[in-house]
Amino acid sequence: MLRAFALAAVLAAVPAHHPSQPRPIDGIRCEGMEGAVVHIHQFLALYDRGRRVPVPAGIGIPQRGDCQYWLHTHTADGLIHDEVPVRRFFTLGEFFDVWGAELDPYRAGPLFARPGTRLRFVVDGKRFTGNPRAIRLYNHTEIVIKSGPPYFSRTRHYDWGDMG
């Protein structure tokens, strides 16, 4: 009951959908200005049998470019931007929904597990074996998804520099 009330309060704080903008995805809106209440980043790396597969630039930014979803990418380096006008945090599943790509233990966008295997998910250097859609996107979370073999243990970490 308390969760439903909290969700209703968050949604009430979000402006109504404007008909000229794309429809919300999982309650995530496409807006003309970056949100300033939550502004954090994550890093997502995809590997297919040891080869890096880029996360596309422009996820969550429609072709016409007059808005961007609260979850989006600008470049193909795997950096995810959360720029949200309300206090809300997301999951990897919601990011993949904005991307329009599949995500489950056997498929992650362009990656497919080999028959009889599952994809490997590593979050902040630790193997994750639960539902990948539930991976929480906190500030500077690093997510590596691997199909293989080979599976390698060392993964690159994003250089956060002076990014808050």
C-alpha cells in the first residue's frame, strides 16, 4: 500500500504527457529538457565471445531529436545517462525497454547465449545470477554482459573522471 502511494506521488509530480512527444516507456518520458533532480550515469559493456559489441549511440533519443527519454545514450561507448525531473531510479530492464531490445538470461540486445548456456552478467565486478531485468542502475554501476566462450575474468572499467 505504501509503495502504491509513493508511486502515485512520483507520477503526480511528473507533468502530463504532451501529445507531440513519443509515448512514455515504462513510465519513462521523452522530454525536451534534461531532468535535474536525478543526474547519474552507468556503464554497460557487451561482449560476444570475447569481442566488444558497441551499445548504440542515441538510445532513448528519437530521430527528430526534439526530446530524450530520461534513460538514454549519446555515444557508443556504453555510458548510460539518467537525467530525471523526479526522484526515480531505474533497472537494466527499463533501459533495455527504452532501447527496444530484449533482455533475459539468454538474450541481451544483440547478444545471444549459445544453446544450453546462459549469458553471464557481471555487476560492479561480481557475477549476477538473478533476473537481469532487475539489476538496479545506481550511480557509476558497471554492468558487463558476456556471451561465450571464451569468458574472461578481467573487464574494462569506465573512467568516470570528474563525473559526479
